[in-house]
Amino acid sequence: MGGGVRRFKRKFQKKKKTEAPEENGERRGYKDIIRDNEEFVKYYKSQNILPDEEWDRFMEYMRKDLPASFRISACSSAEAKRLLEIVQSDFFAKLVAPEEGGETPEIKNLLWYPNNMGWQLDLTRKDIRRFESYFRLHNFLMSETATGNISRQETVSMIPPLLLDIQPHHKVIDLCAAPGSKTAQLIETLHGDEAIAPGFVVANDLDNSRCYMLVHQAKRLSSPNCIITNHDASSMPNFMVPDKDGALKVLKYDRVLCDVPCTGDGTLRKNADIWVKWTPGHANNLYGIQNRILKRGLELLEVGGRLVYSTCSLNPVENEAVIFRMLFNAKGAVELINVSDQLKGLKYRPGMTKWIHTSKDQEQLMERAASSGYSTEECGLEKCIRLFPQDGNTGAFFVAVLVKKATLPWEAELRVGDDEKPKPKRPQKEKRRDVRGYREDPFVFFKGDEDIWKSMESFYALEGLDPKCLLTRCLVGKKRHIYMTSPAVKELVDLNQDKIKIINTGVKVFSRCDNKRMRCEFRLTQEGLFRIEAHIHARRIALPEKDLVTLLENHDPNNPPHITSFTEETQKLCEGVDEGSCVLDHDGTFKISIVGWRGGKSLRAYISKDDAMHYLRLFGVDTSRYDVNKFKKDDNASLTSDSKISSIDDKGDSGENSCEEDDKESKKLKTDGDSNKDIGAAIAVDSTENQNNSVG
């Protein structure tokens, strides 16, 4: 037994990073990589991806670091609009301006992104992170990202979700979803201003550990309309859903995103190590899996639905060759469409119609196509979109948009339920499974007659909230958290959790509160409040802006604001609410509802520090005094002790732990029955799109 424990400890122990030698105080790393590769230049010149006169400028940009970019993604359009005003104001310009009086970096609005919500800075992530003059900008981006109101995402990575043209009722699947910034964009688009959309998003990834990066992204957006699964995209199993007569049928999706694994040479500006590793053969190794994923994506797509295929690769073998093969095999059932009207203001190049074939498989395909009279010009490959770094100071990218016009020729062979029948397999040696993954706790939905539900329903005067959409992650023992899904997601989980590897779903709406002075065992959670606040008809306190700002500015967890420190109107409202969890409302320029805690003699905001900072910014309050300068540790120590924003009633008044302690707890990999794996593990918010998708 002891030996086994030691073996697993060795297996999962993090490897110590070997520190690169330091020179003048700077660690050597990407800076020392020679950003050039003779094979790269020779191969792409032979493929004629660009005119010769543009090659030098192309290579100049490919050797530069990638600028930082982000998009505003607040769940409320009113909050998003206010945050946009902040980004366009002098406040944000001052964050970007260097203190030394140097040249101010450009803040560029991405004109093609809807409602001016996409932005690009003339600064790299490394600049923002490493230079003290930008520490306030770094704090702003980190804080707003943590609350889900800003998503830091590479510019070109924002394009595929836009081209899917998602509507709230759509059934959407992202087949290769990790690390999740595109998935987050899909969820935002699906919801709009709706608390619960009729549609849903299935986010899938093959890598079990990378699925928890998806959990982290989805958790920021607090969506009840998302399911995270762990399967091979090329053989993604079918979800079963009831038809009008109640019989089960295979689920078909309205929208499919295939952001497939690729060599990633379009990301050379942020992944400089690819310069050293790159060879022409890598694309051939991925050509097969890219075709299989695209094929499976089209099989899952409803007739009339739209699929977006994308890579962060320059190689036509991974791009146009894959699209051509699928169009040829589909025999008219799939159409490549022109989406130029959706990208006004974006500079891009048309797809290639001629390239050098680098394998016998590709040559044989072209011969068969030619013998049947089908050519690359005929299928309209120029409708594909190619993005080059010199055109918009971005990474390189490829996108193609396909519409399914009819049932695929080979789909007739797929009968309902075929995927459930055992298929003969060759005897294989059983592989050892990673003990950390694959074992997920069950999704246990409420029946509606639970004592817990009746207690919450009475305490919060819940009306119109279907208890059957509430779930926990344990069959026995105390339930620590209660989650909520949309009705459509509940149906999917109920019918498929035995055969689909579901990692996570639902948004946390209630958490256990072991406080004897509170009449209900469960308190509200800030992350789920937006989804259920319309159903809560008791324990609500309307606050004027002055009182709300007072709560948000509270610094001392051991000395919460006394009720007498608020306006008389607020004091009277507090008299009608006994101790425990409550909702604090403000209806002014924009409507805000946050979770509060009514103590014996106090009232507090039960939200995280980042949420408090977000709302203070929306109200135009100066938050600079809360900024932590990581370059000055001594100053930070005094700042933390003097100006810490607390998020819950002090122990003397409520006996509860702080919200910040809850956040720390949620980042641990929980193994008890009610974990929900809603951890984000030890994953940095900084994870950039496609970095791990690139195999090269």
C-alpha cells in the first residue's frame, strides 16, 4: 500500500521548473530564442501563401510579441455599456499611460467586433505584467476578468464565435473547447440579457485536466445553460433527447464549432518555442484527425445549421485541404458560404485554391476529384478567411463557415441507437486511467418535495422557480452546495449522464450556512443571484446609491457597518429583515442586485473583493487606493491591512467564514461527495486561446 502511494505521488507531483540563468536581473527564456526557421521560410514560400513583396513585412511581424487584447463581456447590457464608457474614458487612458512620461501606447477599438466591445492595446501581456508603470492596468484587467466582465482573449480568436451567428434558442456544441475563451464567448452570446436562455452550449474536450480550464471559464460567467463533457471530438457520442411523441432521438445541434488541434504556427508571436520545433511534417500528422473532427461535427449538425472550422495555422494542408476534402465527400450536402458581411472593418485574405500536396493521401484525393470534374475553384475555397499578422497586428488564423444543406451521404448508415450498441473491438491491453479524473460525482436533481427546498422556498419567498432544475453532487450526507440548470440542460443530464462523461454543469445558487441564528440552512450566492433574483420575493432591501457605496467601500471585516450608519429609509427596511442572507437592490442609472448579510446590528455586502471593485468603478468611485503594487511589498502590507474590502459579516455577528475563504476553498480539488469540481484547479486566468491546441 505504501509503495502504491509513493508511486502515485511521484506520478502526479509537479516537476520543479529548472530556472534559466539570470542576466542583469532578467530570466532568460523566449527572449533568447532565435525567431527564425529556414524550413518555415522555405516551405511557406513554396506554398505561395503571400506575394513575394509582402514576405519581409510578414516575417517582421511574426518575430514581434503579440499585443494584448480583451473584450467586454458583462452579463448585463447596462453594466457592459457602463464598462465601455470607462474603457473609452480618461480613466483607462491613464492606466495605459507610462508614469515616466514616455509615449502612450495606442488603445485600438476592433471595429468589426459588435457594439465596440472588442479592444486591442499596443502593449504585450509581458509588458503589462512586468513593468511597474502598468501595475494599475494589470490590476484592472485581472479584477474585471475574475468577475467575468472582461475576457482577455487573442484578437483573432474572437472571430469564430461571431461567425456562428448564435441565437438564444440555439443548441450549440464546441467540440475542442479548452482552454475556453471561445466557449465563454458562445455562452455570452447565447444569454444576451436573458437570465436563462432556452438553448444551451455543450463544451467538450478530450483532455480531462483541460476540461477543468473550461470549468473555470464557465464559472466566471455563472451560466445554467452550459454542459462540460470529456470525449474524443472525432467520436463524440450522441446525446439522446425526446421527440414530440416522447420517443428518444439523437440530438442535432444548430451550431457547431470545430476549433481543431493544429500545428499552431499562427501563434508564433506568443509561443516563440514553435520556431525551434517547427517542421513541415507536423501538418501531415494532424491532417487525419482534423478531417475526422470536421466529419463528426457535420454529422452532429442539424440540416440548415452552421459549422465553423478554424485553426491557428498558416498551412493549407490543415486548412483549405481539409475543407476541400469534406466538400468533395459530402457531394453537395455541405456548402461553404461567404461571411464577409459579418466582418466589416476586418482586413483578411481569401482562401487559397492552389497548394502543394505533401502526402500520397492528399494527391490521391485530388486525382479522384479531378477525374470526377470537381476542382478547388469550383467549391469556392476563396470564401475561406485567412488572417495575417501584418494586416491587423494580430496572430495568424484560418476560418471557414459551412452550412449543412442536406443529410450527408454516409449518414443514412447511422441508425438511432447505433452508438449505444456494443461494437466488436480488438483485444487491447487495458491502460491505467488517471486516478484524478474520469470519476465524477453524480448529478442529483431535486424532486420538489425535499425539506431543504421547502425551507428555502419559505425563507426567500421563492415563486416560479422550478425545484426540479436544482441539483446537488451527492446522494448521501449533508449537501454543501445547490446548483441550478436550465430545463433543457436538466433534460440532457437526466437522459445521458450514464453514457456521456459529463464533467460539470449548473451554476451555484445556494450554499450551506451553519449559522444557528439564520432560519434557513442555505444562504444565497453572488455567482447565481442574477439567474434567480427575479424569483426571490422576500428578504430584499432597496438601497440608495450612497448606502450601497458605503457597503462596497467597507474595509474592516471585524467592524461591519452598523445599521445606524445608513439612511433612515434603509434602517426601516432592515427592521423587516431578520438575521441571515438577503438581497441588496439598487435601481438607478442601472439596476444592481447583490447578496447581502443582515447581522444582529449590522448590514454587509456578501460579495468578493473583485465584485466590490467592479461595482465601485461603475459608480465612478476612485478605487486607486485599493490597488496593490506587487513591485512594492512593504507598501502592500499596510494597504492590505488598512483597506481590505471584506465580503461578509464578521464572525462576532454572523459566525460565517469570509467570502474570500470560500474562494480559496473552491480552488482546491475537492474529493468529497458534493464537490461539483468547480475549481478552476490551479489554472491561471491568463490562459491564452489555442496555446494548448497547438501540437507543433
